[in-house]
Amino acid sequence: MYRSHTCGELRLAHVNNEVTLAGWVQKTRDKGFMVWVDLRDRYGITQLIFDEERTPAHIFEKAGELGREFVIQVTGKVIERESKNKNIPTGEVEILVSGLTILNSANLPPFTIEDETDGGEDIRMKYRYLDIRRTPVKNSLMFRHKVAMEVRNYLSEKEFIEVETPYLIKSTPEGARDFVVPSRMNEGEFYALPQSPQTFKQLLMVGGMDKYFQIVKCFRDEDLRADRQPEFTQIDCEMAFVEQEDILNVFEGLTRHLLQAIKGVEVDQFPRMTFDEAMRRYGNDKPDIRFGMEFGELNEVAQHKDFNVFNNAELVVGIAVPCGASYTRKEIDELINWVKRPQVGALGMVYVKYNEDGSYKSSVDKFYDAEDFEKWAEITGATPGDLICVLSGNKNKVRTQLSALRMELAERLGLRNSDEFAPLWVVDFPLLEWDEETGRYHAMHHPFTSPKPEDLNLLETNPGKVRANAYDLVLNGNEIGGGSIRIHDKELQSKMFSLLGFTKEQAQAQFGFLMNAFQYGAPPHGGLAFGFDRLVAILGGQETIRDFIAFPKNNAGRDVMIDAPSPIDDEQLEELHIKLDLK
């Protein structure tokens, strides 16, 4: 037996008990006649004491050999500490050591294994197995487990069945780039790793499984961000004989349950907003509704003067920044420079200070008067003391730019409280979006999304106006889940493929297995997938996902710990019938 107790469980009630502990040396303090060692395992830290008078001499001598991260086993008696540490649960006791075994020595770690480490992100990712020993990372991984168990328990109680779907599948032309896997036994042919189990879960509905879920790994070969990895995890769900309302109710329930069970937060309202409304009021389809600063469209009250910047714009739109009238000219210039960065792309920004005394001071005073600014304030919801920020230009671009500014200002003003949770359903997305580069429509979600029944007649006459029977669940300005009612009729699915530019032969080659299945009694069905990594991070009070993933990739998609991706040898390439020409 390596241990009778963990390093996190001993209390005053255990005083005088003989115990055996095992773990890693966190730190040592050697006073010559007495040595203290903090012993750490997953469960906590316990202080050990080696006393020249009370500890056997050979054991006391061996204590001097201990270094950081040595793996040891000790036996000894639990005693009450004279100098108690109220910062840890075991802080009232210590172990008077009578036996010590060094299970493994350790090199000095490249960074300190403590909550506040001196290691930068790159070095910690290279030695991730050491980083996991740190309490913040360890707790994040345990938190992820807790969320996963709550998901499994909730869905199982709702009669969902967890089914595993294949990882080696067929490449499809829609969506992000696939990761491909060469087949040794089938020369010149490739598997693809799944971007989602989409078609398989639809086939499970055809198979009569009725309610399916899976916490599943998915893969996309795309550019990375703080909330995106090449391999990620979804809570993937599908239901048969349902309409949109049924699905929204089930997954509102799951989200409400997670917020209550994990965070102790009760959320009653899951408001709904159409895609068009979200774009008009917030400039994006995943708005953070924990704070205001809603968009005010100013065309009617700003395009009647000689200011051609506004007169020539498709959209003039502004927001009211709370208490922003106190900003100095330097602070406002910083905001203007911020929106002009390439990442945002605005050409400039007009501002109006709505002073506490009711007067106005603006960068366009020579074109507009107080009566004009009064209308601007009314439309943007500005009150005395606020700052009105106005952008103009192409409708779609300017909404995206102002949305970015809104989120940046909210961050600066401390309006994005991680302990506050505001869920939102966004519904009625466009079914299709036109791609100028390819000269054809693309599915806004995926090719299997059903149109709104009332818009079916528009498929022939005006496909760009067709709304999808689709929905996204947004939490605190992040899309945490999305799904749709699926097409279950072969003829409608064929029409959809045609609109997306597939020939009948291409559709059959790519998706014939699904089309064939529809001929054998496909039920009405729909589903939703949560981004599990992102959901866990938000519940954990963060918006970056790396610390909630055991072994994440960096921004270049590399695992710097194991040095992957990496070349493979010529013999393997030959077996896979691959010839590389890297010149």
C-alpha cells in the first residue's frame, strides 16, 4: 500500500493516527535541526516534519536529499501544528515522519510548480505534464470532468442513448478543411477525420434510436484562436419526431441544469432573437446581452447635412457609451485608432460627448447642431454623461466593426462579469449565403438543414431569402451550441444539393448513403451540438479553452510537447503510396 490517506484529507480528528502518504515534494525548508517538506498530490498539500530529536537518524539524514518534485512515500504520526496555516484544509496538522522512501528523484523543473508560476505559456505547453501538477490547471481538468458527468447524467435521465460513431469517415466538400488519413490497404484513397458526426447521427434517427448523444472528438483543419483547436469536443445530440420547439426546450433544460449544478446560478429567461434582429441591434449573431450599448441606426437623422462621409454611407450607426463623456481627447483618439486597426478595419469614428449639463461637443460640430445630436441621443439611448460613437460605411462591414468596438468598450468598462450568465437563442438564420468568389450559394450551417416550411416556395424564386429552421444558443457573447431541424425528405435534400452547386452525380457520390437511407422511412428529426470546450471555459469563468484541455495545441496547431505534426520515414510513406516533393 503506497498510501493510507491522500495529502488533502487529514484533519485534527486524525491526530495520533499512524498514516502513510505518497506524492511530490512541493518545497523544503531546512533549519539544520529540523526540516519541513510540503508534500503534494492531486488532493492537496500536507506538511511533513523531520525532527533531529524525534525522527530516526537515517531518515532525518535522507530528508536532506529531497529536492523539488521528488516522488516520495512517508509514514508517520499525525500531530497538531504549532503554527497553523489557515490557507489550506490540512493546515492544522502535520506528519512527524518516521519512515521515508524515495520512489523517484527528479530534475529541477523548468518552472515553479505553484499557482503563480514563473513559466511562460510556451514553456508550460512544452512541459504540459508538469503544468498539470499546478492547482489551477489540475482544477480546470477536474472541473471539465464534473461538467461532462452532469451532461451525461442529465441526458441519460432524459432517455438519450450514448452511441459512438466512427472517426475514419469520408471527406465532404462542405464546411472547413478536413484532416485526411491515407489508407495503406486502398492505394490512393483517404479517410477523413470527422468535423462532426452529422450524417451518422441522422442515420441513427433513421435506425430508430430516437434520442442520441455523444461527447465526441471532432477535427477541423482551420486557423486557430484562443477558443479554437484543430481537435475539439462536442456534446452532439439528435432527436426524432421533434420540431424546433421540442429541441429548444430540452437544451434550455440542460443549460439551466448545468448553470445550477455547476455554478449555483438560477436562470429563468432564455430570450429569443431572430438573426436579423441580432444583426440590427448588436452587429453580430452571438450578442452579449449582459449589458446595453445597443445599436442605433442614424441614417434618417444624419444624412441630411453636408457631411459626405455619412451621406455616401449605406449605414450610419452608433452606440452610447455609459459615462463616456468624461473621456479625454487622448482616450477618444485611442478608440479611433483602435477601430482603424487592420483587425477591425474602420476608416474612422465620429464621436459626440453628451455632457452632464445637457450640452453636446462633437468631432462634427460644423455639420450638425444640438437639435441633430438630440435625435442621435434619443436613437442610441444616450443620457447626459454618455459618449456617442458613430461608424458608417457598408452595412455588413460597419456592423461588424461597431460590434467589435462595443465588446472592447464593455471589456474596458468591466461590464462582462464572468459570474453573470445571460443565455440567448438566436433563430431564423438565412439558409444560404452567396459567395462572390465561387459564384454560388453555400449553406450557412450545413447542407442538411431544413428550410422554414413557410419559405419553401422561395427556394425556386429567391433562395437567398429562405430562412433556415436553425438555432444557435449563445451564452455571454459566445456561441456555445447550434443546430437545426434536418431535411428528411429525399427530394428536398436533392434540391438543396442542386442549389449548392452539386450535380446529381456529385451528390450521389458524396452523400448517396444518406439519400438511400431516406428511402427507407426517415422520421422528422433535428438536433444540436454544444462546443464542450468553450462551454466548460465559460462556466469556469474564462473565454480561452486551453487550460481546460489536458494537452492543447498552440496557435500554429502544433503539440510542442511531443513535437507533432512531424515527418514520417520513407518506409511508411512508401507503404501509404505517398510521394513527397517538397522542392
